[in-house]
Amino acid sequence: MLNQSLTPRRKHYEMLMKALMLISVGLTAALVLFLLVYVLFQGIPNITWELLSTKPSYLTERIGILPDILNTVYIVVATLLIVLPLGVGAAIYLTEYASNKKVVAVIEYAAETLSGIPSIIYGLVGMLLFSNSMGTCLMAGALTLVIMNLPTIMRTTQESLKTVPQSYREGAFGLGAGKWRVVRTVVLPGCVDGVITGCILSVGRILGESAALLFTAGFAHAVNGLITGLAAPGATLTVALYVYAKEQGEFGVAFAIAAILMVLTVIINFAATLVQKHFAKRRSI
């Protein structure tokens, strides 16, 4: 009935807009599919067990990315252990405790600004703040990534806290629970999906970061334990990809690392989707 009341000019306009939207969707999907297929096609044939399980040797001209895989795991663990308490704690304070709305607005604006700063600037700041005091090491890179991912964790947690109905809090207060008890037993369990989603998205950004780590974590390819590894310089997978492609011209190895990172990115996004669906299903029961 509505379509029949439209003028021919309006109908043509709507058809044009629908066509443009379909073209946009098709181009976006085609670009994503092309990147996935091209990187996997170029990279998977170059992935071998020797590449994954050994370290580089200049004597035998062997290339291995085991140190880079371990360094990536170390820097992800160290970053999350620091950024999660800071980000979640800041979000809880701003949402549940802070009473000065102007201060909250200023802090939120600062967080939004931080999330838009280019990563190379974070690398320069991390080099001046952390690398100059503790040396070039994975821990300096992890602390730099903490600053980069803090706005993401804080904002996702804030938005999740706001989705918890106010009636839940009022009911808990009516039963005599204190503020912290309400937050700990009522509010946080009701928004844990947002916290986990923010954590997973942060892992994706950590895995894909290279510019900031070039200045702070270094390029070393040595196999170390967790504690010694954090105190020593090391290259993550993305930094190793840059080194092999740009400095050494080993494009086969670079594509192999790119394929690994692409698969990890797909897995992380899929895990975030599963987490959201799981907790949404639990809340609907």
C-alpha cells in the first residue's frame, strides 16, 4: 500500500539507493573473501612443521617462527593481566560510583581520543616511557599495548554495565546489600559477556599490532621462558612478518605468518560471536 502511494520519481530513487547498498555489500564481501583466499592460498603451502617448531639459524640458513609464536603468547598474556583489571575497574568506577558527570564526560572523551591515536605514536611514547627505563623488551611492548587497549576494555565494559537494568540494583539494595556487593554479585554477572567480548577484541588488536612493538619490543628471535622472555627483546608474529618481508625478502615465510594471523583473527571473531550468543541465551532463559 505504501509503495503504491509513492511517486515514480520516489520509486526510482529508492531503487537506486537499494542498488547502491547492494553494490556496497557485495564489494565489502568480495574484498574480505579476496583477502582471505589470497593470503591463505599464498601462505598455507609455506607452512611446515619445521617452520612452526624451530628457531632461526643463520649457520644452516633455517627459518623458524617458534620464538615469534612464544613471544606473541607472552605479550598477549602480560597485556591482558594488566589491562583487564585497569579497564574493568575504571569502567565500574565511572558507571557505578562516580557522581560528577562532568568529570566522567572528560574521562570518556579522553578514552575516545586515545582509541583514535595512530599506533606509531604509541610506539614512540612507549619507547620514551618504558624502553628508556627498562630497556627494549617484551614487557615494554606489553605496557605500551596496555595503554592502547585500555579504552577498548573500558568502553565495552561501560556499555555492558549500562545494559544491566536499574531494577536489579534497586532490588539488591532493598534486600540490604552494600554497593560493592551489588556490583560484584548482581551487576558484573549480568554484563560478563561484554567484558569477555572486549577482552577477545583486545586480543585481536594485540595480535595484529606491529608499529608500536617495533620501537619497544625489538626484533630478537630467541626462545625464552615466560619470565625471561618478558625481560628480553623479542619479535611477535606481526613484527616477524615485517622483518621477513621488508628486510629479508622472504615473502613465502611472510605469507605463511600472514595466513596464521588471518586464521587466528577469524577464530577470535568467531569466538566473540559465540560468547555473545551464549550469554544472550543464558539471559533469555
